[in-house]
Amino acid sequence: MGDTVVKIENLVKKYKELTAVDHLSLEIKKGEIFGLLGPNGSGKTTTISCLLSLLAYNEGNIELFGKPMTPVSYDSKAKIGVILQNVAVFDELNVYENIDCFCGLYIKDKAKRRQYVDEAIEFVGLKDFTKFKPKKLSGGLLRRLNIACGIAHKPELIILDEPTVAVDPQSRNKILEGIEELNRNGATVIYTTHYMEEVEQICTRIAIMDHGKKIAEGTSGELKRMIKNTETVTIEMDEPDSGLLETMKNLENAYEVRWEAGKLKIFFAGGEHNLLNTMDTIRTTGTHFGQVTSELPTLNDVFLTITGKELRDKD
């Protein structure tokens, strides 16, 4: 097996005429936090369902921990923790009982299970809420309970699907810090989210899917180098005349100049001194201007450039 935890080769999943996953190949190494991104409907959820053998697929091979993954691969499944977007806990059980119930699916030794449950409660910060039932918890605390139920048995592979949706900033930070700590403790993580800043913060490598296909893969830096834009300089000013626009268009490395809503935007491809060159040039024209900012491309810029669309609302 080496260091490969997940290996997907030429995966195809069809629903009648619809191809939900189209010859997808992915390899995830031990110790990675792997971001799986794509517009809703791109095939992310279907891929994860196939990975877990919850769905039969038409073509391809899936291996986990160096072994073929099948519906009866119980040894492999015991090493996986799954935290889905929709919170899945028992309303009639309190926090402690919920975590104990899920942990008990894998850990039969009572003393060991008690230790693991206590550690999971401490890890997600629910020590003061152990006797609370889910309906009494805030959205953020409920998300933390969901995570505790998924990781209490100390899985080697953790799959998180939108774990920070609709939670407050404090809970979001707590969850992200928790994911990074789980990773430091040896867990490999597959992470899907709509929040690009989260992916940039925690993911070591990223794949972008659309229409069931993998359309880009790499680190955040590698993905950013795939698009033309490397820097955008924005200058607050009154509407410029055609002469100034032409001057800005002739700047070295500039490939587009746009004025909108009181701001002149200059888009660059490459170059190390674009801001300095822009300021020197605009001063020579005697133009009055206000605030000047320089922005490097974000992962969201990459996503929109590659997929050509915002994230949709439903998968």
C-alpha cells in the first residue's frame, strides 16, 4: 500500500442517462487534508458515496488502505469516520449517550470506549453539555456533537462534508482547529466545503470537480498558477479619459483594464513590480486618485475561472 490511503481509478457512476461521475481518478496520501471542491451537482457527494460502498458504480476501482473497498469491507470501514452535512444524531439521547452509541459500533471494550468518549467530548469542547439533548444545543454545538460522534473511535480516515455550514465564527474556528489537530494526530482527512477560505487555510492538496470530472488538482499555490491573473491593482478615481486607459493598458504585464463604480482595475499576468510600475505611471499623468490596493488571486478566483460559475445551492 505504501502511503496511499485512498485510490480511485477511472470511476464511473451513471443514473440512467446522467453520468454523475465520469472516469474520475484520485489518490490521497496518508496524512493529507485533501479538499474536494466543485459546484453542487459536480459529483462530489456521489464520489464519496461510492468511496464508502454506499453506492454501486458502473466502472472503475476503489481501494482504501491498500485493499479493494466493498460493501462488506468491515475492517476498512472501522477505520473511517464520516461527518455529513446533515447532522445525524439521536434526539432521544443526550450528548454523552450519542457519542457512546456511535463509538460502541466499533469499540466493544467498555473501559476503552469510556476513555474514547471522554476524549472526544474534551476534544470538541462539550464537557459542560454532556447531559444536554440535541434539541437544547445551538447550531455550533450540534455540529461539534456530530463531529464527536464521527471521530470518537479514532478513525484513520475522516470524511467531512460541509462541517461548518450555518455555524457562528467561534464554532467554525473551533471546528477548523479540531480538524487540523486530528490531522496532526495522524488522521487523513477528506474535506468538502463551500468556504474557499477554509480550504486555503487547512487543505494540503485540492481537487476541483465539475460535471463528474476532475478538472484541476494541486496545492492552493499550484491551482492559482493555472489561471492567467496573478495580481489585480485597484485605484479609486473619477472616470478616466481614453488617454489614461490606453496608458494603463500599455503597462508591462497588464492584460485587461476596467473602470467601474469609481475604481480603475488593472489585471496583470506575471511580473514582480506591477504595483510600483502602476504608481509610477499614474503619477506621471498627473491624475488625482484615492486609495490604491493590490490583490493576489484567491482560491475562489481560481474556482470561478475554472468552473465558470458560483457554487450552487443543492448537490
